[in-house]
Amino acid sequence: MQLLEAIRTRRAVKNFDPSHQLSEQEIRHLLDHAMLAPTSFNMQNWHFVVVTDQDVQDQLCAASWNQPHVKECSVTFVLAGALKGWEDMSKQLRKAPADVQNMFFGMVPQLYANNPQLERDEAVRSISFAGQHLMLVAREMGLDSCPMIGFDAAKVSTILGLPDDHPPLLMITIGKALQQARPRMGLLNYEDCVSVNRFGNHALHGEADDS
């Protein structure tokens, strides 16, 4: 499947075949490409919890207001933000030239130290990029997915043993769809969400492709 087709056909699927399993190789394939997503300063301020154990999935389902696809999918990914990922970036920068390392080691603490809002904002950005990679690669593999924010973060943290500085920001269920997603409910027109050069200057006209 080509990239544009994966983008066009990716939908939030909520009915998965509970008998379908993914191999370790397939899960690693998903993770390998999700971890190529961009992050500020190459921070990689994320942690992926891969849940394949049925008992843990059942617990996550209960913490997700009993949405059944959490326990029926092949794998549940919980994407946690590493809020303190900026504090020690020696691994992330180990292959960078010395001048880049020196620059980053000087700039990063000035930006993120004592700035919890920026720490969280940065983690949300990183998780969002990685989650999109994860879903598009799943689609390219002939699988389907559903991104979720409908869960009790405190309960999910307890179930998975996440530390306080690794809040669960996104959950993604992946598996083999039993039925297709509903038709798209309606994309915004360009003039509703696109400006050119200045907010409110709608030089692009026409309705977005709702196929």
C-alpha cells in the first residue's frame, strides 16, 4: 500500500477480530517506524507500553469505560510522555558532532527547566507524531487502528506501573478489522480551517475531499 492510500484509508476502527494476533516481528516493525517520528532536539521524549496480555487488556478496557475494542484488538499501545526526557540526552546525541552536542546541552536546559507546561506540551507533540506514524504503518500492513483519549489516566498509570513523570497521553488499539468504520461524518471546507499569510485570509476555496 502506498503512503497516500494509507492516509486516505486510515480510519478509527472499533471492531477487531479478537482471535488475530501479531508476531513479535510485526510489533517491532510498528515500533521501529513509530520511533522515527520527529522530536524536538531529537529528545525522543516518549515511552511505548505494548500490551498483548489479555488480562492487562481487560484491565485497560475497564479503565477505558469498557470500550470493547481495547480488549479485542491484537495489541494495545499506550504512549506515555517522558516529561523529563530533556534532562539527560547523552544517548540521543551520542552520534552528533561535538559542536551540536555542546549547543544542545546548553540550550535544552534553558528551555525546559522549571517549565512543566512546556515539558508536557513537548511530550504531547512527540506522542502525536509517533502515534500517527504507528497508525499509518499499521494501515500499510493491512491492519486498522483506533486512537483513544477515552480512558482514566490515573487508572491506566496504576495498571501499567507508569511513574508520575510518564503520563499516558494516548492509547492506540491495532488489529484486524471485523467491520469497516462508518463513512466520514464531514470534513471542514478549506475556508473553515485554512488561511493564507494571515488568519482569516481565505484564498483557497472549495470543499475538502470527503471521500
